[in-house]
Amino acid sequence: MYIPRVPSYVVILEMENNFLSHISMDTFRNVSNNNLTGLTFINNSIEVLTVDAFKEMNNLRHLKISHETFLNVSSLKMSFQNLNKVRMQTMYFINNGWTMLPLDFLSDFRNHTLEKLSFGDNILKNFNSSQLSEFSELHTLSVERNELAFLNARGLHSVINLVLISNNIFEIPNFCADKTGRSLVPKLSRLDMTDNAIRNLHPASFVCLENLHQLILDENRILVLENEIFYRLTNLEMLSINRMYNLSKIKSTAFRCPSLKALKFVQNNFNFESSNTKKTFSYNPSELFKYVPSLKEVDLSNNYMTNDPVVFRKIFYPLSNLTEVRLQASFIRKLPERLFQRMPFLNTLHLRGNRITYWNRNVFENLTSLRNLYMNGNHIRVINESSFPIQLLQSLDSFDISQNKFCCTCAQKWFVDYLRSSNISKILKHWPKFYRCEYPEDKKHFLLMDYKPTDADCLTWSPICTIISVIAMGSLRTPETLRRKGLKSLHSQRDFDVGERIIDNITKYGGKSWKVVVVISNNLTEGLGFQWELDFIQERRQSHWKDALVLIMYSQIDSSHMTNSIKSLLDTTPHLRYKKGLGENLFWSAFTKAVGKPFEDPPTTTP
């Protein structure tokens, strides 16, 4: 059996799903003049490679043997005798079902170098690294996706990048040659142990790794990050601890590592808030990053970040050298003041996918180094002249506020005017497709670029985004209180169009409103159109979820007025209770917050 002729310009050859049980020099006679540099065998039922198989392939640099489950590994080892090892750069032996390797498998590579050697996707339970001791340098060794429980590191003295992803290793291998601290891996710069069974780390876990620059421990089973565990890694620059869903505690000096420059702590579901009951933390906010003074990049995305501004500042205050901060999808509602100003070198800030609606005008002041700002996918409704300093907008290279819940009322006039009078749209990511109106209902899904309010349109407009329809008012009087809070209201008994049916008025004004306030009292059932009002309320709730309503219990409903519809509404929607006297100010404070909350964030209930 032999390989057919191929065009003379072919230098990379891949043989897949053939029947080539016996590979010898003669197999390659039709391609011997092609000067092949790359050769791949995949699922060809190979059983034997002869000693002379690669004899005439003097330019071969890349060899891959995959899914050859019938291959005699000893015959493969013999074929290395005539392989041009001086030119060889990468060798992949993957998915062959190997359970072990001969100890002399690579003995022919004495004093040679390889860029990468991979034994991925086999069934190796042990890996004796002594067989690699012949190499003068091996840049990358990959034994990923096997069943290793133990690794003997003797023989890895030339390895620079060690990849042990997806095995069953339950502790960090011993990289020490003896008790004096002499390293078995003096050249090791990168260690990837993603998706293993490691449960515990302690200060002695990472000894004899003085030249390690990158450490990846993602997807392990660690419960606690103990003190000083990375302190002996004196040259560590990048640490990745992602998707550790069992992690529940970080001790005060766990991240102590003066050389560390980049930390990835992503999707651990770690709660940076205090305990609701005991007001205690599973970490020390003031000391969490106190001992990593060189940190330049930090990624805490997909965790539960605190919304307490004091705690928020305590976490980040020690990090004055940061150039990039990632806090994506971290349930952030509030951005603390006086935080980013303590990061004079901050260049890139990622806040995508949080719950941010508004912020104090001081948050983004004097950020002279910031060039990239990403706030897409939040709950931002209005951008006005106080949202971002003009100097910042003019200095940004990349700006993303797409996929927010923009309110297309006169509150947005400043921003849409600025979009047309400046060049900011050139730096806006995803413009204009993902910048759409969310409110009011009659403009929903309009492109923001098509919303063009005039000065005349906005002449008598009150500068607020939130419009509230108040229906089923009973005797509760809200307008003056709302005006003091900067809110505009529509009262069903005062502001609806004269001569129009109540049903038509509710449909018209309710559809335009940001929220609907429902005030329930015993006389609710006596009003005209009461059942239709309830149907409208339920429809609004179903289409916008429960946060579209602010439900107020003005007085206790007695049994004669408690219909099934009202009971269902009260059972499924958080509500506030109106209180006179000393409790009235607290009620209005809670009411204002409930009106301003985004739809994903339900109003707080009161007993």
C-alpha cells in the first residue's frame, strides 16, 4: 500500500480514513520529492511503522498521529531512528487509546529540541517524565484530557510550558529535586492545571517553581484559598482562578504575591457582599488585594460584587497601578464615587451586563488615562450632560453603551443632539443597530438615531424620564409628593382625556408609561371598569414582569371585596403598605425607589 501522487507544490499531507496497516519508506515513494513539511495520519488502521518509514522525509517538521488505535507503539518508537530530528518542531500523538508509554519511547531525541509534544486525549493514568530527559529543550508538553492521578516531574528540566488540563490530579505535583529546594523544572514558565481534582492548596504547594510566570488553576474543587499560598512564586505574573464553584472563603493574605500583574477571578459565583444575617464577609475587603502592589489587570467578572460603596472602595483602594478592570455581569447596581480616580493609569474599564441605571456625576471625572469604556447591556435609560465629562468622551478610543433600556423622551435630547453634533458615533461599538428605545411604549424598538426631539417638542417638558400612570387611586394623593421627587404623574381622575372612555384612556396612557402605580383599597371594586383595569394590570405584569407595577395597599381589603383577581395580584406581586404619621416619609422613600428600579430589580416589599 502506498500514497498516490500529489501535485509538486503540496508540502502538507493529511491521510484520513484510509487503510494503511503497514507504513514503510515505500509507502511514501510517490511523495518523496515533495519535500513534505507536515504529515498527518488520522484513523487509517495503522498497525506498524517500519524503521525506515521516515528515512527520506528530510524536511518533515510536523508529525501528527491520531485515532490510530491499532498502532504498535514500539514500532513507532523504532521509526524515530530515521526521523530527521534536527528539523522536527511538533509531534502530536492524540486520541490513540494509549494507556502507557515505553520508558525509552523518546530515547532517540537526545540533545534535540521540540516546540511541542502532545499526548492529549489518551487514557494515560501515570506519566513518567523521565522519558523526556533526553531533550535539550521542550517548549510545550501537553498531557491533557487523560486520566492522570500522579505526575513524576523528573525529566521535565527542559519544559517551559506544561499543560495538564482535564485529568484526575488531586494535588500539585512535587517539583522539587531534593529537600534543599533544587527544582526539577528550572525552565518552567507556564503551568496549566485546569479541570483537575485539586481540593486543597497550602504554602508548600508551589515550592521549587521560582521561574513560573503563569499559573492556571481553573475548574478545580478548592473550597478555601489559604494564606500565603502563592507567596513563594516570586516571578509569578499571571494567576487564573476561574469557575471554582465550590470556593467559599478567601483568607486575608491568599493573594499575597508582590510580582503578580494580572489576576483572573471569573465565574466563581463568589459573593463579595456581606452575609445578610451576621453582616460578616467570606473575605477581608481591606486586605484582599493589599499584598499585590504590582497588579495591573484584574478580572472579577461573573461574581456577586458588593453594592456597598464603602466596601467597594476598600477592595480596590490598594490597587493604584491598575490599567484594566473587568467587572462584567457582576450584579453591580451602584458605581462608587472616588474609586476610579485612585487608578491614575486606568486605560480600560469593562462594566458590561450589570444592573447600572444611573451614577453620580463625579464617578467618571478626571479619568485622564481612560481610553476604553464598556457599559453595554446595563439598565441605563438616559445619558445627559452630567453622565460623562465632555473631556472623557473626547478622549475615548472605544465606547460601548449598546443594549441599554433607553428612554426616548426629552430627557434624552441632550444625548441624541450630541450624537449628531460630534464624532462620538465613530467610537460607539454596535452603533446604531443596538441602540434602541425601550420607553415609552409607542417608541419601543425605534433606533435611537431616529429619535429627533425638537426644542419646541420639549419646551414645556419636565426633565425626567420616568412617567407614571396612577390608576385606581382611591383617596391617596400623590402628585405634590411626586413633583418634589422629580417625577411626572398621570392621574386617572385628573389627567385623562375628557369624553374618552376610561378603557381607552388607560390603554393610551398606560402604554406610554414607564411604570403603572396601582393603589388598592376597598372602594376599588366599586369603580367603573374595575374588572377591565385589573385585566390591563395583569396583562402589563405578564408582558413586562412584575417590576412594571408598583402596587400600594392603601387600606386592608375586607373579605367582601377580596375577589380572586385581587388576591392573585397581591399573592404574586410585591407591594408597599401606605402608612400615615411617622411612617409616611419612609413610605414615600420606598415608593420613589420602587418607581426608579429597573424591571429586573423588584421593589422592596414591606410587611
